[in-house]
Amino acid sequence: MSTVDIYNTKKEKVGEIGLNEKVFDLEVKEHVLHEVVRMQRAARRAGTASTKTRVEVRGGGAKPWRQKGTGRARAGSRRSPLWRGGGVTFGPKPRSYDFKVNKKVKKQALAMAMSARLQEGNLVVLDDFTMDAIKTKDFVGIMNTLEVDNGLIVIADTNANLDKSSRNVNGFKVLPVEGVNVYDILLHKKLVLVQPVVEGLEKRCLA
């Protein structure tokens, strides 16, 4: 079992916590992380691109000119894909890019992402992190004290003041424990966990 120090927002050591080796001490397999991140990003795609076929565009109906005798190529409709303003051949239509990944693989990838941050020395555990008022300056000061310049902060319960204080600071994101995901962990250099969150994440990965 790995043991890490617990700090307060002034970066004073206030205790230690043991981390379950089945969650925080795994061999990191890049192909597993890649598969889950690809799944997450695919699910975020809107898939709303759409074009009109020759049946859907406005116009057409009458034959533009007679079949023979004009010297021009024969044409049956102004909606032909060959014409300006005509329909699009094999154009995109609304679709879903989602694909499924096994639940066990997703849990394993989450544990690997957290293991990677611990092995890099980029995992920080705080005893508590709340803000009494919405003050971006105070949030930045705390992050500077903790020497975190780019991080994902995971809290036990939604904290509106903390969320709004960090919203305009580039490189930071605050998530409740239920929203922790592989993509956001890997997107940020450091992972900051509030102490009560650790047990919840361990249960989630081992369930």
C-alpha cells in the first residue's frame, strides 16, 4: 500500500493516507488509456453535419431543356449534383459516433490514469478545499502555494464558490467525484484530490 502526505491549502502537512495498490499502483498500459479516451471524445462529437440530397434541395421539376437538338449535354433536373445549387452526393448526415468499451476496461483505465499521476509525483491530496466567497485571486494564490500550475481538482460535493473562482483560470478544472474521468485526468498535469474523495474513487474502480 502506497502512503502519501495530506496537505492543507497552505501546503502544511496535516497527515498521511494509504492508497489501495489495486487502484493507485497499476502498470500503466497506454493502449487501454487510448481506447477509453477515444471513446470519450467520440461520444462528445455532435454528429450534426448534414447536407441535402437531390431529393431535398429546392427546385427541379421541369426538364431544363429538351433532350436533343440544343447542342448542350442532356439534363433531366436542375437539382443534379453536377449543377451549382444541386444536391450533394454521399454527403454527411446526422449520426452518432458513440462506441462501447467494456465496463471493466473503463474502470481499469481510470485506475491506470490515477496510478500514472502518482508515479509521476503529480498527485496531491488535500484535507479540505472550500471557499467562502467567489474570489479568483484567492484560488490562484492557493494553487501557487501548492505549486500546481495545471490541474484537475476533485471534490466530494459541488462547491459553487470554488467552481466559479476557478472557472476563468486557464489550465484548471473542478469536478465532483462522480464526474472524474480518464480524459480529464490525462488532460491536466496534476491531480488534486480532497481526502474524502480517495475512498470513493477506490470503491468505484474496484466495484
